Amino acid sequence: MSTTKKLGLREKYRLMTRGLGWETTYQPMDKVFPYQSFEGIKIHDWDKWEDPFRLTMDAYWKYQAEKDRKLYAILDAFNQHNGHLNISDARYVNSIKLFLQGITLSEYNAHRGFVHLGRQFRGVGPRVASQMQALDEIRHAQTQIHALSHYNKYFSGFHGFQGMYDRLWYLSVPKSYFEDALTAGPFEFLTAISFSFEYVLTNLIFMPFMSGAAYNGDMATVTFGFSAQSDEARHMTMGLEVIKFMAEQDPDNIPIIQRWMDKWFWRGYRMLVLVAMMMDYMLPKKVMSWSEAWEMYFEQAGGALFEDLARYGFRMPKYADVSVKEKDRYSHEAWAALYHYGAAAGLHTWIPTSEEMEWMAEKYPNSFEQFYKPRLDYWDEQQKAGKRMYCASLPQLCQVCQIPAWFTEPDDPTQLCHRETEYKGETYHFCSDGCCDIFKGEPEKYIQARLPTHQIYQGNCGGASIEEVLKWSGIEVGHDNLDYLGSDDQKNWERWKHQTAVEKKIA
Amino acid sequence: MTVNALYPDYQGKVRDAESNFHGGRLLYVAWNRHLMFTNPFAYLVQPDMKFGDFVKTVMAPSFETHPDWAKIDWTKVTWHRKGESFAPDCSKTLKENGLAHKAAIQFSTPGLDGIGGLGI
């Protein structure tokens, strides 16, 4: 009796990619892969690309299907048992509103980028890896939407994330980040997303949101996080592989990649200010402070990574030292700005409780009580006197990161940082040297930036009044925005908790 | 290189050219050592508005919620632009004061140092 030998994974992968890299004859290869050379990256041998996973499609489907079955079983149970009642406090849901509004469609944009790469790379290995990552990213967007849809039945701010991503002013921060990457060449896209984002910075998104969810009793988000974790591990590995592959192909690639590392470190770091604010202010039960997370995940882990990459001739990204100087102020400046623009936000803001302020004083002994607590205390007094601060003046935005210019001088946290430059007779403004340098590297790209403040003034955002602009942005005015105190979320939460307490008593 | 593009001579379109603002222009203002306003503000202004009117009718509604605003002695206020001192003439227009589209100015109010003297 003869038995057919089952193929091993390595053999299956070899068979799957066999013959995919043929030389075209009807058209020249450069026309078939038009994006290969304009960035200046030289590739001599595509076969040197090592796919560390060698995942074949059938194995990929099997793993993902199994993960989906588990995920949706838990989500069903969560929904049927009113899982939202087990979270620490209704203020917590604002952190997942921020996730849904700002990150979910960024995953979708990452999907779009990898679909493009999955067609455009000349090498078979990176093409297959990009196709699989494209599937991962769209699956993440979908599972996030499904995981959070339960919350949409009970809380404000979850209903219009698609429209908000395109239109709500501060969501242009993540949107413009991904559109900057999508409009770059394929090698820069990989450096931006696979290396700088997935490898260097992703821990600073996943750890705070997923651990934050676990600490605050949000099983839906935790389950989604687990389901995405193995994909993230694969993406991180690919991020490092990409850099090594390009570096080993030609020494001329090194300075180009270093410039991208500088750019995309700074862009990613600026976008993470939203995460810093979430960690320190929006989680009722804190995981760790932004400052601690930055030390652990960037200063230590990132420092070791760049020491390792030094053998190729790479150095730490430019302005990494500024990020270290800013770590004691990053979250505080961001939350203050969001609080004071609380009428124009798609989520609620609030003054932290006195226990939370004690935690901040302990975590930020050199900054919180000196600079940030007095401002919160003043606003708290004003709020109690019926004069809650709602700023109605539009912010000046940075031309590159699109964040309001709220950052302070690296060496003086009491002085706003402002940089400006001229290009072809027009003036441009920046929040930092990092963003100003990025502009100077490619001014013809960034002069086209769609800055929400300027779009409002040009009359492209639904009207001239704040209320009209908010409606156009997908905000239900009086429900999604304003302070947590007095919100529908707060009132409902107290009613539900009271009901649960009564039911428990009866039982 | 001004852009890394697929074809030579790529030109971007200036999205915020003055001609897109229907006769108005942008002016940015920050009040030093008053971080209760967390960032500079962006205003759409008419170039022929008098600088004094700009302070009274455009800046005041933004900044007057701060208790220091009412105490400002305008004869002592100092203005800055591009890191250098700037002396606006209140009776002249914004244009006559040299405030082109997207100019950014900062002002300091000596003796008034924010809530509790903390720069807030």
C-alpha cells in the first residue's frame, strides 16, 4: 500500500511561490513594476528576501478561521451578558471611542497600502508577505468594528466613525499619517509602516489599549487584542526583515533608509501623543504612565534595536532626544488641549479625580504639580462655578503632523514651540524641528496638506459656525461632545449601575 | 529634491494659497505665558482691518475669558514676529502693518504672568 507523503510547510511554501517571479516578455519588467526604482533603492537579488514565516494560504486561512471562531464566540457571549456593565467606569469607553475613530480606519488604510505592495513588488517573497498582511489589516478593521459595535447600542460617539475619520478635525492626525505613507513609494511605505510603526512603535499602541481594556474590564477589546496578537508578531518580524534586506542589497540604500527612519519615527511619535493622553487620562484604572511606557518600549527596547542596526551603519532616529525631553509633559499638554476643545470633540473630556491627580503627581514628580495640576485645578474651579472652559477659537495646526501647535520648547515647558519656513513665497508653520525637517525634505508634497482649520475657513466644511462644522463632521452635538459630567453616558451609566445594585439586593 | 515622485517635475498645488480664502487671509496669534490657551489661534481676517480693531473685536472674544485680559496695560504690551520684536500701529491696517497671509505673531504682557504667576 502506498501513502502520499504530506508536504511540510517549507515545501508547500516553495511550491506556492514557484514560478511566480517569471521574467515578462510582452512588456519590459520596468513597465510591469513601475514603482521599483524611483525612490533610489537598489535591489540586486530579490531571492535574498527571507520570509521568516513561509506561511502558505491554506495554513493562513486555517489559523485565521480558528481565531475568528473563538473571537466571535466570545463577542456573542459578551453581548448577550451585557458585558459593557462590567467595565470599570463609563469614562473608560472614551478610550475605545478614540480607538474606533482614529485607529480602525487606519488599519483599513494599512490594508490599502499592502494591497498595492502585493501587486507592485518585483520579488515574490515580499509580494506574498504583503498580500497576507493586507488581509490581516482588513481583518483587524472588521473585527474591531464588530467588537465595538456592542458599545454603539449603549454609548455616544461610536455611531459615525467612518465619516469622522474623514472629517473630524483632530482625526486628520492619523489620517494624514497614513495618507503620507500611502502616497510614498513602496520601500518608504514598508519603512514607515512595517518598520517604524509595526516594529518600533506598535507596542505603544497595543499594550496601552489592550492592557487598558483588561484592567478596565472590557473583554470585547481584550479578545480582539488576543486575536490580532499573532498577526502583529508576524508584522513586526517582517518590519525588521525589510530593513535588513534593503540594507544588505546595496550600501547606497543606507542613507535613504536612515532619512525615512528619521521621518517616520517622528511622525509616529507625534501620532502617539493621542495614546499618551489616553493612557494617563482616559483609563480609570491605569496600566502604566506614558513616561514609563516610553522608557521601556522606546528608550530601552528601541535603544537596543538601534545598537543592533549600527552594524549596517544606522543610527538612532533624529530627535529621539527630544522625545525623551517631552515624556514628562506629552500626555498633559494633549489632554489639556482636548479638554479645552471639549465642545469640538467626538468623545467626552473631564477633570481627573483627586486620586487620579495623586497618581499623576507620583508618576510625574518633576512636572505634574509644577505645570499641569494648577491648570486643571483652575479649570475645575471654573467648571464648578458654571463656567466650564470651552475654547471656540480655531487652533493653529502644524503643516506636517496636523496637531494644534500645543507642544512646548524642548528645553522650556512653559514656552510654546513654533517653527516656520518659506517655500516659493508661502509661509508654513510647524510644531517642532522634527516636523519642519520633514517638510523641508519634500515641500512639494506637504504644501498640499489638507489642514482642517484652513479648510473650515475656506468654506469647505459645512458652514461657518462651530455647530455646522461639527454636524458636518458627524458629531451629534450635545451627545457625543462636551464634558463627561452631565453627559448621556454618565446619566445612563449611573442608572444601570443603580439597577444592577437593586437587582443584586433582591436576589 | 523637493519631492520623491514617480515622474520628473512633479508640482504640488498650494492648498492654502491666499486666493482660496475669499478675500480674507490667515493670521496666527499666541499669548506668551498664558497656557490656559493651549495653542496659538488661527484667525481669518480682512487685510484692511485696523490692527486696533483686530485686538478689540477678534482677539478679545478668544482671550477675554482669562482674568489677566482685563488687566492688560496695552502701552506695555510687547509683540514678536519670527523671533524679533514687532511694533504694530493700532491705527493702521493689518496689511499696512506688514502682516501678510499666514503671519504668526506673539504678544507678552509684562507683569501679567497667568494664573498664580505660573504661566497658565
